[in-house]
Amino acid sequence: MTSADKDTPMELQAASASLKSPVWKHFAFPVSYVDNVRVVDKNTTVCKICYVRVPYLATGNTTNMAGHLRRHHKDLDLTNSTRSGKTTVQTTISSSFTGKLPHTSARAKTITNAIGLFIAADLQPYSAVESAGFKHLINVLEPRYSMPSRSHLSTKVLPCMYEDAKEKVLLGLSNAELVAITTDGWTSRATQSYITITAHYVNKNWEIESPVLQTRPIYESHTSDNLAEVLKEAVQEWKLDRQDTTIPVTTDNAKNIVNASNSAGLSPHIGCFAHTVNLASQKGLGVNQISRLLGKVRRVVTFFHKSTTAAAALKAKQEMLHLPHHKLVQDVSTRWNSSYDMLARYLEQQAAIYSALTEKDVKKSAKELITLSDQDVTVMEDMIQVLKPLKTVTSLLSSEQQPTVSMILPLKHTILTSMKHNDTDSQIVKDVKSAIATNMEGRYSDPKLQQFLNESTSLDPRFKSLPHLDDLSQNEIFNSLTEKIIQKHSMQSQASEQGTSQNPADDPETASPSEGSPPAKRTALSELFGDFFSTAHTASSTPKHLSDVIKEEIELYKMAKVISVDANPLKWWKDHEHQYPNLSKLSKHYLAVQATSVASERVFSTAGDIVTAQRAALSPENVDILIFLKKNLKM
């Protein structure tokens, strides 16, 4: 170190602001002039208190300057001071991992959103964040994180997630050419009535999207007018209206919701086919002999469910007889397929059941049971064969990823065909078949609805041959499609004319070249043959009328090979979209419509997991948010 004369004026250059060490508050770089050129010496610093020069390394090490201040200017406190004069404390490595994260930090926000997603996706209660185990888990994963309160999650975090997800759903809906809906009602554990609405459309990748739109409480009585108001508000809130088209809706067959759909201007109204099959099947199961047989089986099943001794004996017999370790199925009176499952399971476990009932300990308790005769078993076997097509239909219609509306009339035709009497049918089987067929025949008989359903079927490459219709009816269906396409083109042309200039020169396709533009350069081939062949072509051909083009497209589609019933019709349309440009657009309108209201009914089971006995006090708003996030969030 060298000292300088304090009386000698010395020009100093302040250190750059990027140098943050507190010592720079008391040091600067000396300035000198060489041949009138200002030179800043960056290898030396000068103490601004005593003007002592201190070597400074280019590496940025400030140890020499700090040592000078500690030895010669002991009164200075550099521990908490910064160059700007602000107080700071140097953070140690260990302390940086023990301090709490600010709730506004990116890391804290990410964790909070993940907790919100955990609650919504896994149907967890808000109180999960207050449980000791969950707190311990988060503390182990991130000790610096402060757990938010349940009220913060329910009033801030999840509502924000809901708004973000809603924007994405609205964006998807806005890009859809047509949106169909399904709706159904249910009652929570807290005896609060709700109505759920789901939307369905075919996206640009030819996939069916089925977002749940809303689950809203119904405080008034379930009259047609009140339900219609809910449907109208949903259409407006979710922007489902499309110009020159209506919104198809699928519901159960209750009169209030059917009338509400009509009052809300939704059409066509499609009665849930699964509900229709259930009603027809219930008629068949209601035949006296079958009803009594179900009663016998039901009592046996109930006995094995209630008696632990009998259940243990049944399990032992299943093991001994090498039968599947299946429990007996208890049916539910409102679900016909549960009765089918009960009979099928009884027949599967018949040997084990009889063997278990002969056990000494079981026999004492089973004295009042009426065992089934051989004739009863024969009737059960016949019933399984009669109801099997209906069971298969119910399973087929549970899909939301493939078109189902196009299957309604073909399936109805198949069911009615299977219900025709055979010479080998017993009188009981004939009675059951007649009851089912009589109930099914009157369904979907409205002419306008039949027209819509047949058009939907014709646009499904699996059923486009319309085998359930005669030749005349088939032609009428495809003629109707032609008219619809022409009408759509006409409306689009009118809208286009209103939105374009009346000056033909503004149309790039009809505008003539400007006077100042040079003529287009002709190629060698056009020079040799262009005039002759273009003239000959023009003279021999005339533009085709739009209706002829569409008819040719439909005829080509009709001649195309029918695809397998197991194939995906949407994939077929994706592959042939450019080959049938008009029909493909129309098929998106029809094939998005659902044959059942299963999509809405599935929300009930989700809602049952959300509105549990422990969470019965959940507000309707939170129920709506949680169901919406559960069904629409994609992780």
C-alpha cells in the first residue's frame, strides 16, 4: 500500500454500480492523464478517507480493501451496510433452506396450485390441508412452504383454476361447428337438487369432446318452465347457439325435462336410449312368473349377504369346485341390468350355492329359503338368452368417444328382431318378449325425430346402407341430405354476398388484369397446344350445377365399402374428409349427438364422492367448481 499527499488534488473514478460489495462505498479508481488522454487505473483503488492506494485484482477480489478498512478505519461497520446505504444481511447456505417461501413466489404458487389440483382431481376434501399426515408430507418435500388454509383454497385457488379451465372449454366450444348437449338431474346427500349439463362436439381431429359445463342447484320445483330457464341460461352462458341450426339435446323420458327442452328451443330431443331399454326390460321382468322367480333368487342372495357363516361356506365351496371367487349380485329394482347380473351370477355359482346350503351350520339358518327347482333354473337360462342383446346394447351405448346416435334405430331394429317368437320358445319366454317388444315399438316414432335419426345413421359408414329401411326410404334419406347441403351452401353464399363489395373488380377470382399490367408470360407448351386444347375443352364442357356435384358426392359415398361395426367411424371420416367435403361437414353435426344421457348420469357418481356425509355442507358453488375441475382438468 502507498500513501498519497492529502493536499494533492486527486481525481477519482467511482466504481461501476454492478460492483455490490459495501467496500466500494469507501473506495474508487485513481485517474491520471497521459498525453492529455484520461486513463483510469483499474489495478489500483484509492481509499476515499485516507487516500491510500490499495492493489485491486482484476478477479474482483475485495479482500485487500476490506482489510484496510478494518485496520485503519475501525469505526466503520461494514457488517450490515451496502454500497447504496441500505441494510442487508448476508444469507448463509443453511439459512437459505430454512427460511419460509413468500406466498407470492413462483415456487409457492406452483405448490399451491398442485394442492388445488390434488383436491379437484382426486376428490379430496378441503380439510385435507389441515390433516397432520398431509402437512408432514408437504413439510418433508418442501420445508420452506407455508400451508394455505382451507378457506384460501376454496375461495381463491380453486375458483382461479375454474376460470382458467372454463376459458379453455369455451375456446373449444367456440371452434365447434355444432354442439349437442345432454342433461339430467340428481339429489345430493344434503337433499339439494342439481341439474348437470354436458356438451358434445367433434373437434378438428375428428375426436368427440365431452366437457361437463355446469352442475347448478335447483331451488324451485322441477316444473318444465323452471327447467327450461336453466337450459336457456346455459346456452347463453356457454355460447352454444349457432346460426341457422338448433341444439340437439338428449335426456331421459321424464315429461318435465322433455317439455323443458322444447320450451327452451332445443331440438331435436332424443330420449335416452339406455333409459328406453331399461323401461322395456322392466316390462319384461314384470311378467308374473319372472317377477316371482326374481323374488326367489333375491332372497337367496340376501341370505348369503347377511350371513357370515353362509358367505364363508360359499367361498369354501367355490374353492372346492374350482369356480370363480365371485360374490353374489344383489339387484336394484330401478336398474334392470342389475337383475340380469343377479341371474347370470346365480347360474355361474349354482353348484356352489346348492352345496353351501347343504352344510349343517348353514342349513339351520336357511330353513325358510325356497330353493329353486330345475324348471326355475331352465327359465333363468332362457331369460339370460332373451335379455343378453339388451345387456349388450346398454354396454355399447356407454361410450362417449364414438358416435352413438347413429346406432339408435339399427339397435332398435335388432332388439325387435330378437324379440320375435320362435317355435322353441316357452310361454313364459313369449310373454317376456311380447312385453319388451310392445314397449319398444312405440319409441322414437315421431316423424321428424325418425328423419333425424335415419340421417344420422346414413352418415355413419358402419350403417350407411340403412338395411332396416326399404329402398324408397333409403333414397328419401339421402335426398334429404342433398337438400340440407344445398340449403347450407345457399345460406353461406347469401352471407358472403352481404359481406363482400358489390364491385366485381374487388373479387380476385373475377377481376380482370389492370390496364397497366403486362400480359402473363406463356410457356412453351401453352404456345404449342394451349389455344387449341383449351378452346376444345371449353367448347365441350359446361360447369356442373351445385346440386349435381353434391349428388355425385353422395352417390360416391353410397358406393363406398361399409366398414366393420367395430371400426371407428370418426377415424374413417378423418381419412376421407377431403373425398367427401360436404358430407364430412354434415357428419360432424350429426355424429356429435349422444344416444344416451350417460355422460350427465356419470356426474352423479362423481358428485357422490364429492358431496359425502362429511362434506354435505359444501356450498352449491363449490360443488359446481369441484365437479367441473374433476371432469375437465387435464394433467
